[in-house]
Amino acid sequence: MTTVVAEDKGGLFTISGRQWLILLMVQLANMLFGMTITIANLVLPQMRGNLSATQEEISWVITLNLVATAVATPMTGWLASRLGWRNLMFFTVLGFTATSLLCGLAGSLETLILARVAQGAFGAPIMPLGQAILLATFPKHLQPMAIVMWGIGAVFGPVLGPIVGSMASEAYDWRAAFFIIVPPGICALICIWFALRDHTSRGPLKFDWTGFIALSVAISCAQLIFDRGHRLDWFESTEMILYAFTGVLALWIFVVHCLTVPEPFVNPRLLLDRNFTIGILLALVMGMLNFTSIVLFPTLLHDLRGYPDNAIAMLIAARGMGNWAAFLFIAQLTRVAPRAAIVCGMGIQAAAGFWMAQWNINLTDSDVFWGNFLLGLGQSIAFTPMTVMAFSTLPPRQVTEGSAVFTLMRNFGSSLFISVAVLVVSRSTASNYSRMTEYITPYNKTLIAPGLPSHWSLDGAASLQTLSNEILRQAAMIGYLNAFYLMAFAALAAMPLAAFMRGVKRDP
């Protein structure tokens, strides 16, 4: 690939107009991809009612989109070599925009699912290719700033999605939430065409179909197991056993194949680079923490506290404010003490998780705002130095392929941890509801104590139902608190990894 890296030492004023345009293009494309992650979750109840689908059927809209994204992400390196940066980014964003339009036009559940699969496949190269382009077109001393801007676009999309999506769906219906992707998608296409006009070179890279198919099957089976396991009672289901057997067999074939062929689909030599290997482990954890709270908070606030969608969206947007706050200092901190910055960022996320785990059902707007703010702040503080260090020792020819693997691990971490967190919430809710209802008997004198609400009486079916609903709310809140604990422990466990990364050689 042709690169336009400037070697001269300088600050922001040394960035050329073309580089600013590339930065804008990458940010806009990243934001579009991120918006669809949360928009689909936000309008899922409306889609279910409009399309007369069951909870099981409508879940495929999310599941298969994640599977398609995970499967297509590793192809980024090969596609970039075969098509060139401009062609790949242009047709990727074009396909993503067109399939977003088709999602809004879908008249049946089957059509919607097919459109979402195509949307995930087209959108998969956006993040890794954008990251690779920035690392190749910006000099080392400006890479922290470029990665911060890239990260803001990646995280700001999922934050902006609920705000814009809730406004559009309330004003019209769920289809409008997908239509709003189209205008900025067209703007991104214009930016891509002019920003990458010098990046059209191609290379004759052979495609390894065996490795691709094996990896795709393994990833798909893992995603289906974690996403559908709790609905099907895990390995009590024949479907889950089939997924597990097929996934393990495919993974074994993939590993053996990559170690025995000269040009494998994913080059295992990437893992010989210590910084990159530790970087993808940190990316896995960062992915776990990235979107989990964005998925959990809407249901927590809507189901347990009765918040309207627009209020929920505004509170979750505090995460974006945390991302922007980190922009003020993270580029400088990355140049001075990158490992300390990673530890600090993960520590802030761990502290936020432990603090949120101390909440109760009476949580306030301020609690939600500052909880999301701290998560966004910690995510941005850790992400930029982690990315810069992970790619600092990787040869330039492997950056695009490495970026695809990096993004794959991040996306897989997100989808995996979201499924685990939802499982923790549902299992904790059921378990605690069962335990708490054991105390609801006529012999419990607490239930006839003065001062209790009159509608919590045990004398009628309506009162018992009201009491049952309140117990369910409290049990569900415990489930969310357990999920926050899980987030905190994940961040805490990743902190020591930063100490094993080699320091980045600073420009003289």
C-alpha cells in the first residue's frame, strides 16, 4: 500500500489537508458503524410488535448481525490487498449504507434478518481498515492523537445512536432509526472518494479458503452458543451440543492449517510479537467493557425505573462526554507513560464498575450520568496507548492484517461479554426472586407491620401480584449489580497485562 507518512517532527499544524480529510472520513465511517450497534437494540421491541415476531425470532436480528460481522472481519487484510484501500472502504460504506436502507424498508422478519446479515458483513472492515489507514498515514508522534480521534468516532457512535434513534422512532417508527444512517453514509462516501484517491494500489495476495471457512465456522458457533445458550438451557439442548462439536472441530482444523501452510488466512507469526499479542488480549477485555453497559442500562432504566427512551439516551450520552474529556490529555500521556495510562484507564473502569455495583433500586440520574462518564473516560484513557503500543513493534506490511485480528478480538469480546452479562442478569433475577418469595407467607410478621403499603397485602390476588412485581424488580436489580461486578473484575484482571508490554521508542 502507498503511504503518506510525514517523517518531520511537528504538532497538529503539520497535518496536511489530506490527512485531516482522512481523519474525518475514518471518524464518520466509524460513527455510522457504531450507531447501528445500539439502534437495533433500542428499537427491538417495536420491530417485534410490528413484524408479529416472538422474542426468540426477533433475537436473530441481533445474533446473525454479530455473527456476520465477526466472520467478515478477518477478511479485511486480504480484501485491502486485492481491492486497494479506497475501493474497499468505498464499497464497504456503500454496501453498509444501502443495507441500512433495506433494513428500514423490510416488510417481513426474514427480509430484515437478511438485510442485517448483509449490513454486518459490509460493515465489518470499516473499523480495522480505518485503524490501519491512520497508523499508515500519520507519523508516530501524531499517532496517539489520530487513534484518540478514531476511538472517539468508534465509541461516540453507540452513544449517539440511542439519542438519534429514540427521537426518530418516537416521531415516526422503528424504520426511521435505520433511515437516519443513509444521509451521513452518503457524506462518508464523498469523503472516502477524495481522501483516499492516492490509495488504489493492489497486491496479488492468495486467499486461503480453508482457513477462512474454518475460522468462520468456529466464530459463528461460539457466538451462537453464548447468545442462545441461556434460552435453550445450554447443553441440555441438542442444538447447543451440535454448535459446540462443530465449533471445536473447526477451531482445531484452523489452528492445524495455519501452522502447516506457507500462506495461512491469519498469519500465526503475528503472535510472536509480544506487544501485539498482549494488545489483542487487552483488546478482548476492552471489547468486553465497551458496549456491555450501553446494552444493560436501557433495560435497567426502562423496566425497573420507568424512564422514557429519550431520557435514557441522554444519560447514556455521558459516556461520550467521558471520551471527549480524555481527548484533552491522553495523546500527551500516551507519549510520556503509555503503560501507566493503560493501567489508569482500566483502573477507572474497574472503580466505576465497583461503584455501580453498590447502587440500589433508587439510583438517581446523577448516578447513571457519572457512572457512564467514568466508563467512557477510562475506556478512552486505556484504548489509545494500548493501540499505539500493540502496533508499535509490528512491521508495516502486517498492520492491516493485524488490525483485522485486533478488531476481531475486540468485537468478539463485546458480543461474548454482552451475552454473559445478560445471562448473569437473567439467572440472578430468577435465583433471587425464588429465594425472596420463600419469605412471603402468612406467618411472616414483617408483612403485617405498620407502615407497609396497603397494596402489599396477602389478602387478594391483586395485592399478591403487586407484591410479586416489586420482588421481581428488586431481584432484577441484584442481577444488574452482579453484572456490574463482573465488569469491574474483568477490568481489574487486565491491569497487570500492561506491565508486560515493551516500551515504545520515542522519536528523538
